[in-house]
Amino acid sequence: MPHPGWTHFGFDGIGTRWEISTPSRLSGEHRRGLLATVEKYDAAWSRFRPDSLIANAARTPGRIELPAEAAALGELYGTLYRLTGGAMTPLIGGSLERLGYGANYTLRPGGAPLHAPHWEDVLDWQGTALTTTAPVVIDVGAAGKGQLADLLSAQLRDGGCAEHFIDASGDLLNPGPDPMVVALEHPYDPTRAIGTVQLGAGALCASAANRRAWGDGFHHVLDGTTGAPVRSVVASWAMAGSAMVADALATALFFVDGPRLEQEFDFAWLTAYSDGHAEYSADFEGALFS
């Protein structure tokens, strides 16, 4: 974890807990600026607030102009939609709401799982412009937290704080160069670890079935082709140069094996399966406990 003696700025944003560590205390101006970036991102992308930009897509078909970061987000989602055969999709929001993970947070299914609409039928995402032909619930949670971490890191660098460490509830961004040893949370017991990994310059993000789980075996990683939770994978970790890519690939590993994703992305990975075995890339520099 961050060097001893560093200071920590903690806050809540986009539904999760954040902690930014820096060698010296951030000024009030720096802190306000970071919080403003978090609020701006939430106001654009949150499906849990009716005043967000993306919430318009759930009410009325048409064109929405989104902030600059939308271009990279749309391109990444488009690639992963293709690689997973539609299983990973930004159109999963309606399925999550059907199963109880909506703005009212009932955590009670309102019916059987519902597959997501086909991207090509309802969505055209070109750069910062998103156009829909039917009401759809957009959810970018599989990559949004990572992208926001990247945006905050860039803001810190631009403000003269090149050294920092961002912890977004376990998704980590270390701009480097000093590596840090990170524990890998056990998928069934958050008080234990299944191993450790060394995080150099870059990001380490995780996805797990025990996070945001409810009811009788429901969790937030849904297969867009069925609308049902994935059962074969219980946890995954991805290390990449950006937190947005690491965050997205950690979810993609629930649908596609690591070697297939390595054909198009430069990243290291570990996947833990429900039958007890694990698979990982040769460059995942860690140690698994027996």
C-alpha cells in the first residue's frame, strides 16, 4: 500500500468509497477540484439519478451528447461487446433493474432474468454522441469507476502532484514507479486473501460475485445474452496501463478466457472459477497461496 507518511483524502463518489494518497496534504482547492470531477462524472453517467445525462436514454429515444470521455468508453465497450458475443454490454442496465438492482435498490427480482437488447438494434455510439432507437437503460459500471480513476489521476498530475495512489474500493491505480504488494481478496471470505501480486506503474482492478450480491444467488455481473448472473467464474483480476481498461477486462474475464482477450489487449490477468481452480497469465507477477 502507499508509502508510510503519505496523507490520505477519502470521500464517497459514484456509489463507492475512494481514497487518494499523496506525499503531502492536498490543498483545499485540489480537493474541491477532484470532488467536482467526481460529481461531473456522476451527473453524466449514473443510472441511479434521474437528472443524469444517461438517464434520458431510459425515457426517450434520441441523441445524447456526452462528455469527452465518452469516446474512449464507447470504443472499449464496442470491442468487448464483440469479443464476448454480446455478453458484456452497456445495455445491461434494464436486466439489472429487473433483478432488483435499480435506483430504488429493492434487491428483489421483479421477474425472470431478461436479456439485454442487441446493440446493433437500438444503439449507435459514435464518439461523444449516443443515439438510441428505443428506451434503454445504459450502465457503464464495468468500466466507469476505472475511467474516473484515470481522470482523477490526470487531474492530479496536471495540478503538480505526479506522485499519488488511488484506491477506489479495491480497484487500484499506481502511476509509479515504485511497485507495491497487494493482497488478492478471497472470493468467498473478504477477511482472507488467496494470494498477493506486485503492482508497478498501472492499475489493478477486480470483479467478484460476492460484491454487490443479493437474494438467492444474484450478483451484479450479468450475461447480456441471458440477463442472468454468471456462475462459472467467481472472481477476476486484471492489470493494465489504465484503470479503465483494467476495470473493463476484469469483468470481461467472466465471459471470455484470458488468452482470447490477450489477443487484443496488453494486460495481465487471473481468473478464479467456481469449481475451485484458477487460471492466470504468465506475466501476472504474484503468488497464490495453497
